[in-house]
Amino acid sequence: MPRLFVALPLPEDVADDLATLQEGIPDAAWVPSDNFHVTLAFIGSVDGGLQRDIAEALGTIDGPVLDLEIAGVDHFVEGRTPKVLYATVAPNPGLLRLQEKVSTVLRGEGVTLDRRKFRPHVSLARFNRRAEMGHHIAQFAASNNLRRFGPFEVDCFRLYASHTRPDGAVYTVEAEYPLGY
């Protein structure tokens, strides 16, 4: 059963620009640029009937085309262990409203969502081992924290399915929803 999530796609040129950052950290599992996105909500595994209901309910959401910008890099940690290196999406009220609408619709369909604060980002790398790489990540962040990409326009959001394979996750678009009043 695939795991579902709702996300914004990135324009190809922005994904290509972000991919140029992917070097210089040993043991980093770099995310393929084809998988770059801004997650609005992680749904998880659901059966086919609920997936159809979710896909239909997401179609009721409207919103304006978004002008987004990548503004620096940071990382998530679990305890003291780095887990994800990411590019930060600059604050954007329209993006926050869209994420709230998506969350409201999904909860209305019975989906239990993570309660953590929404931090829009694009994952660049994951770290699976407890290797001592904190100094590499800190150096990377310091070197790239002032990097900016954009602004760029996002005119849709998508329902994706994630399929785990031995060589990494493959994302497929299950449905696409246009933005723009």
C-alpha cells in the first residue's frame, strides 16, 4: 500500500538550482532532484476507498497562485542526531493558508495529521547513520544560509504516492489541483 502526501511541486529550474547544493557532506543520502517538493501534509497509508475520497475532497480547495522563494538551508535533528538537511521556504501567508485548508479537508476525511508546526521546506539530504557529521552540516549551513532561489510561481498542488524501493523512494502523482482564482 503506497504512502500518500500532499505537496507543491517545484519548477524544474528551481530543482536544478537546488541540486547544485548537493555536495560536501560525507554519508549524506542526497534526495534526487526529481523528488524535490514542499510537503503540505503527510497522510500515510490508506486503502483505495479512502484514497478516492481524499482525492475528491482535495479538489474542493481553491487558492491563489503562490510566489515562493527558497531562503537558506537548515536541518532537523532527532535528539542530537542530524536527520534531514533542507532548503527553507521563505514565509508566505498564501502558503500557510493553503496548508491550513489542506489540513482541514484531510481531517474532515478522518485523516490523523502530525501536530507539529508547519515548517515549509525542501528536503535535500537524509542521514541514516549516527555518524559524527554535525560539523559538516554546520559548515554547510553557514556556507549556504544566505543562498536564495526565486521567487518562483507555483500554480498547483498534488496528491502523491510514495513507493519504497531498494534504491530509494519513487513518487507518483495521483492527482493534481490547480491554483488561481
